[in-house]
Amino acid sequence: MDKYTLIIIAVIVIAMALIVYLIIKLKNNKAEIVSNVQSDKETEDAYIEDCIAQYGQPEDIIMTSSIVSTAPSKPVLVYPNFLLINGLNIEKKAITDVTFNNSANPYVNNDYQIVILTSLPDHAEINITIGNDLEMARKTAEEIRASLVS
């Protein structure tokens, strides 16, 4: 073999080792959904009871339904290392941003929602419908952000 062939083989071997290293590192750092809450209950109270039965007592419960909401949403339950959001167990370290927006068009009433961005490929964006209550949307987003710090 000549000199250039050996260099090409060395570069290929180094590239393969780097790819394997990056795959292993991504697998170790990847936050995953631990499990989904199995609840067919419609009311907030029944949903909370199912979550407590499955995961134990939460540190906090953040209510997300306003009186004027067009589509009631489930409360967010805060645990030490994860949040239960719409029945999904999302690790705190997987949440990259929490904000709110108005998803309505100019011809209908305001429709605010909480937008939670995660590093999870299957759940990159999670939306929680609030309704037309701007103050409730702002307050809920702040409470979720604060729960990530604790």
C-alpha cells in the first residue's frame, strides 16, 4: 500500500470512531419520556388522582384551564425531576423553553396557549390551550418556568 491509501484508511477509522463516540454521547444525554399517564378521566380531579396513584404526591400542581377556555386542558404536575404535561412524563432537563402565544387569527377571539419546547424528537413542541385569558397564559408560563428551577 502506498502512503495515500494509509492516510485515507486512518482518516476513515478516526471518522468512524468519532461517529461512534458521538452516538454514545447523544444516547447518554438524551432525555426520554419515562412513561405516559394512563388516564381516561375527563375531569381535572380524576386526572390528578390517576397521576398521584401512578407517580405519588407532586411538589406542585399548575392549573391550566381558565373559565373562558374553549378546550379545557389538563393541569401540569410538578415532580422533583420531571413534569407531567398532558399526560406525558417529560424530564425537566429536556425542556428548553417555555413561552405563550396567541394562536388566533384576526377574525376570532384570542386563543392563548403555552408553548413548551423540548429536546425530545417525538415531542419537540408541546402546546397547552389556555383560552382567551392573557393574564392566565402569562402566569401559567411563569409558574412552569419557575418549576424548572426548583
